[in-house]
Amino acid sequence: MQSEILANVSWLALSLAFSLGVIISYWLPKKLGRPKKDKVNKDYFKGLNFLLNEETDKAIDSFIKALEVDNDTVELHLALGGLFRRKGQVDRATRLHQNLIARSNLTERQRFEAIYELAQDYYKAGWLDRAEGLFDELKSSATFRAAAINGLCDIYQREKEWQQAIDVLNQHTPSERTNYSKQISHYYCELAEIGLENLDYELASKLLKKASKEISSNPRVSVLQGELAFQQKNYLEALKQWLALSNSQSSLLQLVAGKVIYCFQQTGDKAGLKEFVLNLAAIPRHGHDFRSWYEALSDSLGTELAEEHILKRVELEGLSGPVANHLYHAVDRDLATDESKAQLLKELLGRAKSKKIEYTCSGCGFDTKAMYWYCQNCGEWDSFR
């Protein structure tokens, strides 16, 4: 209810701002001694009345009719179209912007601006082919070139056309392109993952080298280089790549904990395995990896000490789904001797067991159950922890 009230207040305020803009656009030139019409076009007054009464479609018709007579308020129409789009009324924004572009007496900048707004309308509506065509056209404008390139990149990213996304970002000027190195590095990683899925190890290797060249500190490259070695049964090289994460992003090791443990077992390095399971920065959050970690921990410490180790880690790290599930059942195995404490613990773990949040974006706080390299909410790469 409160959000609805705030939305209505915001809409009213923006409507009044638009109304004031229309009136000022006619009044101010006259006060400055510039030639101007003596009265505001009556269709604007009709449109403003409809707008304030939230009769949006009628308001748009009136504004479009006014535009046919008066070309002096293009910026106001652009602002109103942007307002409709932000409110989710994309169809109305599209109508306004399409009618603007149809005008033959727009300046070049006004036309490009209207095209840019319409391209955003199409993107928001999911009409990606139409948006792509308009962004392509905008690349000929010095003013909108960079924004058009980024618009095309957003389309290709949404469609998972990673190579096209790389190609279009390469069209930025050298000084601008440096701002997208991290993004491009992740695009190469996306392509490398496809290569690994297709068992094309040569291609995957080439792509990971390109990803590392873009930004050497991308931890995802180490994750995938380890996976590349692992799939080829080069377990020592896989360990080298994955354990290197301890120096940069140690928390990411839990993503491949089960495979790291398997590598230690295959190489017969029992001392290395014990050190790994005891010092892993974060308890694995995926069921299979957690089970592998717990079994290795129990082999190293014994069951009783392993349970104590987990409880100590929980105090520091909190609970994840697999840990809560494990401890939930461990209560029935006399984990706690005090009956009331055991009941409280079981109740707490019962709630945590069904917890749906495992990862949180450090950029915007968006929570997910699965690990993602890209945050759909704020657009940040490598932000989930």
C-alpha cells in the first residue's frame, strides 16, 4: 500500500513538472523578448488535464495532435516518453517516440535522441531485433555512438551471443574500451565454458588466454583453467590452478571443493588433502561438494572431531543449506546433551534447512540460491559472495 501511494505521488509530481515545463516553454521566451506564440496550444491543455486525471491514452493523443502544429516542445515529449517507459508503460512511450521520429522538421540531434529513446522502448518491451536496428543506426552519431554500442552489447548479452558482445565492445575508442575489460573477460569465459561442454579443449584454452589477457585478476579464469586440466585428468595442474585462488578469491574454492578433494585423492597427497579440508575458507554450499568435504574431514579427524569442527565453523560463517541439513540430522545422534538446547538447535536448523538464499551480490545485495558470475539485478560481474 505504501509503495502504491509513493508511486502515485511520484506520478503526480512528474505530471506537474511536465505541465510546468510546457507553460515555461511558452512564457519564458516572451519574457526574454523573443518571438513566441501568444497562447499555449489548446491541445496541450487538454493533454495536461487528461494526464493529471490519469487518462493516459487520451493525454497521448492530445500531445501528438499538438505536436503536429507545434514543434517547439520536442524535449518535453522526449521527457514524457521516458517517464512512461520508467513506469512500465512501454507501449505509450513507443507511440510518442514513433510520432516524434515521423516529424520531418526535427533537428539532427532531436531525431537521434528520439531514435535512442525508441530503441530503449523496444529493448524494454523485448523487441530486440527492432532495438538492434535502431542502435546500429545510432552508431553514426558522434553523440550517441558510445550509448548505442552499449545498447547493442546489452542485447547480445541478453541473447547470450557472447562473441557479438565482444565484437561490438571492441568498437569503442581505445580510451573507452579499457572500461570494459572485465566484462569482455567474462564473455570469453562464457565462450570457454561452451568449449568445455563440447570437449573442445584447444578452443577453451585459447579463449581462457584471451580472458586472462583482458584482466589477469579474473578469478573465474583460474576456476575454468582448473576445470580444463581436470577434464583432461591432469590433476596436478588442476590443483595448481584451483589452489591459486587461495591468494585472491579463497571463498570461490568451495565451488570446486569436491573436485579439489578428488584431485588430492588421485595424486595420493594425504597431507595436502587434510590441510585443504581444514583450512577451506568457506564450507561448500552444494550438496555433493559438502558430502565430499565432510567425508574427507571425517577421515582426517574422526567423526566426533569433524562434528566439532563444523560447529565451530558455523559460529563464524553461519549456515548454508547442506550444513543445516547435516546438523539437523546430527541432533538425533546426540550432538547436544542438553535436551532444551538440542530442541532449540533443531528448531533453528529446521528453519535454516529450507533457506533459499546461498549467495548475495556485493554490488546491490540481491540474493540467490545458485552461484552466478553476472548479477541480473545491477549488472555487476563477479559480485556474488
